[in-house]
Amino acid sequence: MKSKIVGLLIVLSALLLQLGCTEPFEIESQGYESILVVESTITNEMKRQIVKLSRTSPLESNSILFEDNADVNVVTNNGGFFHFSQDFETGLYISDRPFRAQPNVLYRLEISTNDGSLYRSSNVEMLPVVPIGELFADRVIENSENKDGVEVLVNTEDPLGNAKYFRYEFEETYKVVVPHPSPYSVEITDYVPFPESYTVVLTPRTPEEVCYTTEYSTGIIQTSTTTLNQNKVFRYPIKYISKKDPKFRERYSILVRQYVQSVEAFTFNKILKDLGDSESLLSQGQPGYPVGNITSNLNADEKVIGFFEVSSVSSRRIFFNYEDFGFTKPPYFQECEVYTLDYRKNNDPNEREVLRTSILYYGYQVISGSSNGIYKIVEPECSVCTYFSSNVKPDFWED
Amino acid sequence: MKKEHLLLLLIMLISLWKVRAQNNQNINIQFENTPLKEAVLQLEEASSFSFYFDEDWLKGYFVSKAFENESITVVLDGIFENTNINYLVRDEKIILVNNSYIYTNLPENFFNGAAEKKTYKQENIAPIFQEEYTSQTTIQHRKLVTIGKQLPNSANRTYVLSGTFTNSSTGEPLQNLSISTVDRSKYAVTDSNGYFSLRLPYGLNKLETNLLGFEKIRQDVIMYGDGEIKLRLRENTESLEEVVVKSKKDVNVRDAVVGVTSINIESVKTIPLVLGERDLLKVATTMPGIKTAGEGSSGFNVRGGRADQNLILLDDAVLYNPSHFLGFFSAVNPFTTGSMQVYKASIPAEYGGRLSSVFDIETKSGSMEKFKGEGSVGPITANLAIEAPIVKEKASVIAGFRATYSDWILRSLDEEQLKNSEASFYDGIVKYKHNIDNNNTLESTVYFSKDRFSITSDSIFDYQNRLISFKYGHAFNEKNRAEVLFASSQYKYGINYEARANKDFDFGYELNEYQAKFNFNYKFSKQHKFTYGLSSKLYAIDPGNISPIGANSDVTEKSINREKGLESAVYFSDMFEVNDKLLIDIGLRYSFYASLGAATQNVYAEGVPKSENSIIEVKNYDNNEFIKTYGGPEYRISARYLLGNNFSVKGGFNTTIQYLHLLSTNTTMSPTDIWKLSDLNVEPQRASQYSLGFFKNLPDQSIELSVEGYYKKMKDILDYKVGAQLILNETLETELLQGQGKAYGVEFLLKKNEGRFNGYLGYSYSRSFVKLDSQLLQERVNYGNFFPANYDKPHDFTVVANYKLTKRFSFSGNFTYQTGRPITYPVGRFYFAGEEQVLYSDRNQYRIPDYFRLDLGVNIEGNHKRNKLAHSFINISVYNVLGRNNPYSVFFVNEAGQIQAYKTSIFSVPVPTITYNFKF
């Protein structure tokens, strides 16, 4: 009897501990709302400016729904008028002619959608230009977060104290040098399936050995100056690169663009960012609808997500590589195993068949071949950089 | 020698035989817990008398008394004291009668109307120990009492009957006892000294008393003049088996107070338990108008108010966190608790500082007569309470201690994950009471509670409450009384994070409150009763400090400056009985708050969202310098109008101001929340409430009915910006929003207090809304319109029922249905800044599924053998019999660009519990 009671106690206590039991579940769409999403930052760069229009999609769907056939214009308080036309390839709306944002001018975005709804942003003024300060990379080690590598940091200062909110975007460009360049293009001819036989034709070519990959930042990276007396962004981390990151293997460059934001834009972005970050087990933060600066002309209560920003932008680029920090050379993007296959072996193992399928179906590249039928092959990513990158050397590139 | 003699009795009465009492015979006899019948038979043996009686009358009574050389009448008076037995001595016969008083001669004024009546003072001492769990007839009829002398030409039509009621077993005065004429046209309630006074018409009056947990008596009184009566009441132990969550009977109809819920600890005994814990505060949430956000959340939402708007008082000291283990258990020991009053609308003028309610929890006074104890053993906790007299009839102490043994259980588990977990709590309370003399009393309570648990393996979380209160009561005279109160409360919590890495830290938060209060009562006249006083509270809050643990920790030491505030109030209220039907309670409280230095405060620019960047000035204040003062009058007005004997209408208007706010990023209350004082940037919250109620009693069926409605407006209630960081934030005000609230509702309550089948049924329809509007779009929520508050649950239906099968077995059930609380739900996805984002609905636009739960329990009393060491009962309960998976919260996380939904539910399976309770 006594042991039974103890057993009961244990069961009950186990239950107690599972009180705060949290389990994932499938979200059921409670009522999908199709809402216009507007994303646009007009800058002080002379270029064809961009407005992105899309719609919210149901929770179950993963596709991006572009808002097509809208009439998009930016008007200014001094009579300026810029029409945007949709580029059907990207879905973006691009200004018909290049223009740049001017100081002391109010800009307004006006959208007329295909279904007849009218939207407009509030009048937005460009904030003063604050050139991006120092951009530099620093060694960082943080065991608790498993960080060991390099952090790209920014310092910026507005001596006038007008600009307090900064948003950053970056483009990272890195050089790729393949470990096993292939001097041949390969072709298989005279194929007879049974018994299997074919000819491997190797044509010499200039190997695609060096490429440059450019990647764009995603997500919201922003900060504000922190103290009252100093309008300074100090050592704000833009990007962390692990010392084992293959991007780092040859030469790495990062361009950081600094947008001076209004407090409204900053707050809007902050809310968006926080909404995706809420993580808690027993309690829950308060989610909600992020209020932007775009409203419907017809129905003031219609939700529109988005922010029309006019921002001064400045940018800076730096280059570095692993040696600058005394790291050992990072590994390549993937394991590159070179297989040596003998055409003559057509039975147990049937290397002849493996050779053919590897080249034909998996795109393996031949590094070397010989008349006696022995070939060295490797995966294309290890041999031809254009397979995943571009062999066009960017104009800005400094070796 | 039994029933047949009843006839004889009648004949005797009719023929008015003259009695010659046989006083010459002296008797020596001794009884030690002897059944009364046995005692009578022994007495018969020891004397020359023969007794005539019905033995049914004597059942259930015991005598412990010794008589030495006493006359028969002294002996008889002695053994029949505290019973309903009257006797008549006639020659060698003694005739016993139940309830009736036998007139041996006609009243002296029967023929000439001129004779004097002696003043009769009934003074019962209680030598008879009645068996605790015997069923008594609910209403005890007492002997007729005549008051005053009859004067031949009395001009007065009415006389004042005054007197005191005391508990027959402890000798303590009985407060809040109602005494009324049977037709309820005249009515009085005893004060804290058990004292009452009642104006009655000349001649025969039939009175009855009512106090929860005590026997009811019917007392016939003939009023010939002003006089005094002293009565002792036995505890009505039968109520142990009943659910008697009730306002004191009639008080609900008669009081001027509207919106009050009174919960007696006895009532909680048979309600099905969760994990073996009897929980007064949980029971409170089954009453209309009091809600929680969900199981396992520690706050209460009273009539649409936020969780921080309740003043929870334990023996007059504020209890900041009334729960254990994140709200699964209440921190108040059920065995030491006497009663709890919840004021939802008419908050007495003496209380203030919170907008929505006052939970006034009072600890029992220890028995002044004998050593007693009560205990329970449940699956999670063990609880023991003892009462002991220190100075007999003068001073006593009650102490309760409760602790978990879950840690021991956890360690003995095989499950690796649970083995390293920790979850424990304990609490202890000691109350001392000293009746120095008739005019001076002293009470003091010390309370401590502590919780300690780990949610993750590397962090330990603990919090504790500490209360001390000291109360001295003095009666200057019949009309004037004073109370001096000193109380201090402390609430603190800490988080200890040790992952053996460079982020190890120790975090602490501490709040201290010191209060002094002087309260006076003055019975100015029959019509006017004044209560007035002043109180002052000093707050000192250390909102957080963090320090590194170990040499490797990179955490920098940081501490947020102490906040100080002084909250004072003067108050005055008049209970004005305009006439028999109309009673008005007019209260006015003027509260004044000063935020005190030393501190630095930020001044923010107008027209832009408050942020670190909109600070335009930093002000420094010296120690105790006034930073900012707030204050204002608070009106506490309520009135009752009788529409009939058992029917009344009541209305009230109440305003309240709150200077201390609870900040929480969570939708529910949690122990890491921060209490923050009003300061330069945080306005006090203000509320006003209108309420109206109809109260009807059906005494024949012991049924009480009430319908109450209210409308409440709130100003400057706190809310937060999305993603607010509250802990260790030096510019906390930048995360806060202050908005309006409104709440309204109708509450129905039907209670059946007595009988085999009893219980109550409550339903409320109530709404609560918040409006956060601003010129700044970013500080606006839901377009600046009113939206449902997090705890807005329109429909709330509860039934608590008990059925007593036999004396030993009773069954109880509890069913609750509530509308699911509002949440903000994802309604779509979109891409922004190159990432997938979630689109949420308007705030609180959707609701989690409705909540319902059925609990069942059975109570088994131990056997009723007399000479047992302890009385015991076993409670077996099943919580959530239907196994309903009631989600408590739902939340969404952006995991690597994908939205994942999580839900937390508590007790999604039936939870059986067995608890053993004993009493000695």
C-alpha cells in the first residue's frame, strides 16, 4: 500500500512538472486578410528608384504575391512627379527616369491599385546626409555564442545631432577560386548501351577558376545613437563571419550602405523585427499590427503595411581576408573529392558506368584524362566557379 | 419514565401547581465527558429524584463538571447549561422539557400588572463539550428572557436591547453577527467586540441570529425597558460539510455595500482540489466578477480591471504575490485563514491605492481555551496549523506552516530531465492575539513565503513575500474606538543564472513597503456611525541589479536607481441610516502621493515618441525631495434601499487612484513582473465605477439571489509598446503607454446555503476594453479604438454543488465555462526586408478556444467515535474530469524564416488527488 502511494505521488509530481507543457501545433488560418505591403526607400542617389508592392499571403502559402498593374507615382510639394512602371520580370515598380531625393522637399507616394483602391503615404522629408564613418573588421570571440571570427563594425557620428536612427544594408562580395580547375570541357559520344561502351571527348578550354559572388543582406539591421550628448554609432555590428567561413578563403569585400532614418521608420522596423523574435515558454509578449505611414484614401481603417522612406544614403566598402587576422585558411565551400575512374573496368566495380553517369547526370568535370582510359573527375562546384558564381570581376574589386 | 410524562407536563402547566423546590438535599457528583443521558441517570441514582424526559433530547451532549455539596438546582443548572433543556422540580420528580420554559407561576403582572420583573441575565458558561460533528437542529430556541423592569405607566414604546455575543468555545467576541427580529424589520450587526444594540418595541420580540459557521438561535425577549443580554454561541460544526461560500446571510440584503464577495474558509473544504491544495483565492475566482487569465497565472482580474489593481491584504499587510509556483497554488494557508472579503465595487474609504478591488484576508485568532491543530497531507504539500492559548482566555497564538516535498520526489525519479529540476515552496504564518482587557486588544502577524524553481537547468528563480503587521485596538468608551496599525511588506525575487560561461549573473529585485494607519470609529448617534482615519505608506523599490558570477563572467554590474514614494490618505465615512429602509454609506478619501528623490528623471520632448533620443533634459533630485506629486479625492458612496423584508436595491459610486503599477511584458501576470511607482513620466491610474444591484433572500429555502451591474471607466492604465524591455531599463517610461479602459457587466448569483444539496451558481456577462490612442501613430493601437483587454471573457458560468449522502460521505462538483480570452493571431505572411514576416490581426481580435472544466470530489469523514485522538477526513478529487485541453496561451515564433505556432496548456488530462486531513 505504501509503495502504491509513493507511486501515485511520483505520477502526480511528474504531472506537475508538465504543467507548463508547450507543444507546437499547426496554425490554422483564422481569416486571411489580403493587405497591401509597400516597401520603398527613395534615396539621394541618382538612379531609377524602386517601389516594391506585394500582398500578404495566407499562412499556408509560401509564395510571394506581387501586386500587379498598379499605378505608382511619387509626387513632391514643389511640383515634381515621378511615374513608376512595373518590371514584369521582378514584379518591382521602377521609376521611368532616374532621380534623386533632394533636401527640404516633401515626397509622397501614391498608389492606385488595379481594384480601384487608392493609397498614399504621409509627406516625407529626407533627413540630412550623414556620411558613414569608419567601417572596419575586428576579431571577435564569444564562447557562449560559439562565435570565433570577424565582425564587421561601423562607427558613425552626426556632429549636428540631427540624425539618430540608422539602418544598414550590405552587399558582400567574395572571390572564389576553385580547388580543381578543369582545362577541358567533356562530351560523351558513340554510346552503346549493351554492352556498354562510349568515347570521352575532351576539348581544351580556359578553366573557370576565379569568380566573384555577391550576396545582399536580408532582414532589418538598424540602430540608434544611444546617449543624449553623443550622437554616435559606436562599433555597431553589421555582419559576423566565422573564421571557418569559406567566403573568407580568398578575399572578402563588404559594402555597407547607411540610411539615415526618421524615428517613425525606425520604430516601424523595430516592431517588425521584434514580432518575429518573440520567444517565451510560459508567457507571451504582445504581438500586433505595425503601423506604417501609408493609408488608404477611401477607408482610413484599412490596413496597409509598409513604409515609404526618403533617406540619405552613404556607403563604404572594405576588403579583407583571413590572413589579416592570422587565421588558417578556411575550407572550401564543400568537400572536394577527386575520383579516379578507369574506363576499362566495366565489371565489379563497373567504373565505366559510374564515369558516364557522373559526367552526364551529375555534371562532374574532368581534371585529367589519359589515353589508357583513366580519368580524374570532380564535382562541378569544385571545378567550374561559374557553376554557382560569376566570372565577371566587379569594377570595384581590388586585389 | 418517558414520553408519557409529557402529558403530565401539560397538566402541570394548566393547573399551575405551586412548586416547592427541594433545596435541602445536597449532592456530590462528578462527570468527566459523560453523555448527558448517563449524567442524568447517575444523578437520579445519587439523589432521591426521579427524572422524566425524552432521551432524544439529551443526545449529543456531554458533561464535564464536578459538584460538591450543591443543591439539586445548581447541579441541574450546571449540567443543562448550553443545552435546550429546561427543568421543573416538583416534589421528588424532575421533569425535563426541551426548548420550552416552564412557568411555575403566572407572570406577576398577570393579574395586577404592577409587580416587578427581575432583570434576567443569561450567562451561559460552556462546560458541556458537545461532540464536534453531531448534527444539531439548525435553529436553537433559547429560553425566554425578559429585559428591564416593567413600569406601570411606561411612556416609551421602544427600548434598547444591547449586548454581546461570544464564541462559546473560545470566548472570543463574534463580529458581524446579525441579530434581527424574525420578521427582519429590526436589525443589528455586532462589531469587533461582539457588541450590538437594537431598538425593539415594548413587549414580546422574537429575535434570531445569524453568523456563518455558528448556530442560529431564536431568542424570545420581552422588552420592559432598556437592558443588556450576553449570549454565547456554539460553532455550527455542521457547516464543515457544506459549501457555504456566502455573504453573511441577510447582510447581502441589508448592508449598504454593493459588490462584495465574502468567502469563508469552511466553504473551501469540500470544493474539489487541484493537487490536494485547498485554495481560498481559487475559490474566489469561481465567483462572478473575479477572473484569472488562465490556470497558472497569478493575477486576478476583478470587474474588468488589470491584474495589478487588486489590494491583497493579509491581516492588513499587503501581499504582493499571493501565489506559489507561478500561480498554481495560493500563498495563503487555508488552515489559518478565517475569512476573506473581496470588495469589487464599494471599497471602504479606509482602503486605497488600487483601482479594482480589495481582498481582505483575515487570519483566524487562535483558540484561547485549548490547544488545537489541523493538518493535511497531499501529493505535493503537507500542511500543519496549530492553535494554542498563551494566557487562558486572554492570549493565544496560531501558527501554520506548509511546505512541498516535490524536490524529494523529483530526485527520486528516473527521468533525467526531471531529476535536475527544482520546484519547491513553503510558507509560514504566526498570529498572536492578546485581549489585554475589555478595552484593549493587540494583534500581530508575521508571514513569510518563498518559492524556488528552475525552468531551465542552468537558472534558478526564487521569490519571496514577507509581511509583518501589528495592530492595537482600544475602546475609549461605548461610542469611540481606535485602531493603530503598523505593517510592512516585502516582495523580492532573484534569478541566478549559472551556465559555467561568461554570461553568468545574479539578478535581484526588491520592493519594500511600510505602512502606518490610524483608524477611528465613532458611533455618533443611532443614525450616524463615523469611521475616519489617516494612513501613510512609504515605498522603496530597488528595481533591479545585476552582478556577475565568477571571474569569467563578462556581465557588468548594473543597478537601477532606487525608487521611493510616499502615499498618504485621510478618510472619513458616515454610515447614515436615513430611515428604516434607506441606508447610505458616504465615504471620502483624499489620497496624496509624492514621488521622492534621490533620483534622476528624464524630460521628454512633446510630439515625438518617448525614447532615449527624445530626452531634452535630465533632472536631478536630492534625497526625499518631491519629484512630482499627485493626488485627489476618492469618493466611496453606496446606498441601500429596502424594497421588502428580504429584498433590497443598492447602488454605489466609487473612485480610486493607484500610484503603484505592475509592469509585465506578458499577457498574464508572472513573478518577474516589476512594480513601478508613479513618477515624473508615469501618471497614476484612476478609475470610477457605478454599480447597481438587487438582492433577494428566500429564507425558507435558504436561497440568496442577486443581480449586480456595473460600469467602470479607467484612465491612464498601463500598456506597453511591442517588444518592451522592462528589466534593467533605465528609461522604462519610453516603453510604456497609458490609455483608457472601460468595463461593464452583469453578475448573477444564486446560492443555496443549507440543506443536503447546496452550492451556488454564478454567471456573469462582462466586458473589458482598452483604448490606446495618441497623436503619434506608433503609440496608437487598433486605430485608437477600444479593443478587448487580454482578460476580457464575456461569458463566465460556474456551478459549485455539494450533495451530502450521509454524515460521512459527501460529493462535490464544480463546473466552469468561460469564453476564451482574446489573443492576437497571425492572419498571414508577407515579405519585407528580404525576409518572411508574420501579419498579426488587430490586437486581441481573436480568441483562444472556450474554456471549460469539470471537477469532482468526494469527502469521506472519519468515523464518529468519541474518544479518538484526532478527527479526520479524506478528500479525493479529480480535476478536469473531462480531460479538456484548455490552451492557456498561444504564441508564434519566427524560426529561420518560418512561422511556428506553440500552445501551452496546463492540466490537459484529468488530475486525481487524494488528501488526508486531520484535526485535533
